[in-house]
Amino acid sequence: MPPNQQITELTLPLFDDFHLHLRAGNALKRTVSDASFWARRAIVMPNLQPPVDNFDLADNYRADIIKNIPAGRNFEALMTLYLSENIKTDTVKQAKERGIFAIKWYPKGATTNSEQGISSVQACYPIFAEMEKRGVPLLIHGEVTDTDIDIFEREAVFIDRVLIPLRRDFPALQITLEHITTARAVEYLLSIPEAEKTAATITPQHLLFNRNQLLVGGIKPHFYCLPILKCETDRKALLQAATSGNPRFFLGTDSAPHAQHKKENSCGCAGCYSAWNAPALYAQAFEEAGALDKLENFACKFGADFYDIATENYERVLKISREENTIPANLDYAEDKLIPLFAENKLNWQIKKN
Ligand code: NCD
Ligand code: ZN
Ligand code: ZN
């Protein structure tokens, strides 16, 4: 591959997005259309209201998603269940045959729609044991919620206090630490034995931005997500990890739309909407690291291998072209407006399809 500056176009298979919020109802028109333009599969997060915590809700949700896939596109929604009080060991036993891909644990109060999450890790132990036995992956929003822990420390403290003991108690459980944001998380992922089934997803915002983007020169609510953007050292560590070719790190956008008025609010919601152009955002980050050649495995292979859903011979239909362009100021979102990540700013890359 030529040096990064000389690369004018990448022609890649459609991506797998292993962490995506599509929301529900009228929002699906926007979210499913945007994501299916560049993704062929996505793990769909279950933090709706009410949470997707039984098979019927998951089936209905999948059917709604499918109805919103534009004609001519292939898009597979990999459905998850939300770990609430309603999840029993019996649910885990049937999960695979009922078409459930994974179970998502939101510690209670950690993020958007996590009120029905479970606060005590001990209370989840019977569920985790069954998941380990049945090979059902556990996806984790890895932040503690203790009021005395600083918001910037919540991921690192989660790793030390919750994840490390959990790993020790369930050595064969498949775990994905979602949307990692810290050098500590990278260091942890690099420290574990090769055979261990732990991986991490990384978002475009955590590769491109640090907390200055959120807080310097005025508060910028559209850069507010959870876990919150961290400092430059953390961003650099994430960029290094994502572009290193280590298969433990793979793509999960965490694209999480909230209507404009819910973000521009005295108590604004957490979440960045990147589904509009995620491949271009990742290309921008990988270019900065001089590692455009590492994007394909990060976006199309490592996650699929980890979840054992790799397929051969998929077509290369996604073109990411070097073409300066400005991200739109807003997008239609049901009866509201949605501000895409990095709105009104310039990017070097643009996505197109063959
Ligand atoms: C997500 C959302 O809005 O659903 N928000 C976010 O800031 N990441 C929830 C989540 O993934 O934590
Ligand atoms: Zn989360
Ligand atoms: Zn998320």
C-alpha cells in the first residue's frame, strides 16, 4: 500500500458495527438508512424504553428494524437483550435458539436508559455463569456509578474493581468492554493472556477528540457522550491500539442519536450520532496515525473473528474517498433535528458506494 498521503481511495467490504443504537419508532427511518449504507451487520443495543429484555420485544424490534432497511440493501441486525431483573437463567438457556446474539449489561444509572440495569455484580453471577456455559457474549458498559468516583475515573475504576474480579470468576465468559476511552483500558486489554476471550470496541469520537473539544471555548453538547471524552494521552493510546493490528480492538461506533433539543438542554443527553458517516470519521483517525492500511481488519474482520461470524468473499462495495467535505449542520430525525458528530466541520474523507 502507498504511503497514507498518496492514498486517494479505499475500497472495502461493508463494515460490521459491533455497537450501534438505532432507537425505535420513527427514528428508525434515519438510523437504519444511515447505518445500512456502510454497514452490513450491526450489534443493536437494547436500551430502549422499555428495555429489550425478553424475546418478544427483541423479535418485534428486529421486525421494525427490517421494515426500515431501504430496498436493495443487505443489513443484518444482531440482537441483544438488556440485563434487567427480567433476565433469568432460563432466558440465557434459550437465548441462542431465540436468535439473541449477546446480552448487554448497563450498570444501573451509568448511561442513557440504564435505570433498569443491575447495580450489584454479585446479583448477576447466576446469569453470568449460565452465559459462560452457553457461550453467550457479555457486552459491558464499563463504568462504576459510585457518586464519590470522579466521572473521568469511572472506567478505570470499573476495570480494577469490577472487571478484573469478574474475569477471574468466569474465565471462559466472552466479554466485550464497550467503547473504551482510557489508556488504562488499553493497558488492561494488552495485559491479558492470549487465550482469554476479552475484546474492546472503540468509537470514532474517542479516536478523534479529547475533552478539550467538549469543554474549551464553551460547552459543546454534541461532543458529550458516555464514557466521557478523556485527555489527549488517552486518545493517543486508543488510536495506537485501534491502528496496531491487534485483533482485540475493533469497531463499534456507539452511534447514539438524541434529538437536538435533548442535547442542547440544561441537562443534555449523552450520545454522539456518527452513523451518518462513520467510515469517513474512522478514515480520518487512521490517516492521522498513518495507518489507513489497518482500517479494513479493524472494521471488517477482527470483531467478526471474535464473535465467530466471519464470512468469506464479501464484495468490496464501500468507497472511502479522499475528498474534502463539510459535515452537514443537521439531519432530519422524525419530527426533530439531529446534529451529526463534528457537524459543520471539514473532513478529508467521504463515503460512497459502488
Ligand atoms: C448511549 C445512548 O444514548 O444510548 N449514550 C452514550 O453516550 N454512549 C448509551 C451508551 O452506550 O452508554
Ligand atoms: Zn455505553
Ligand atoms: Zn452505546
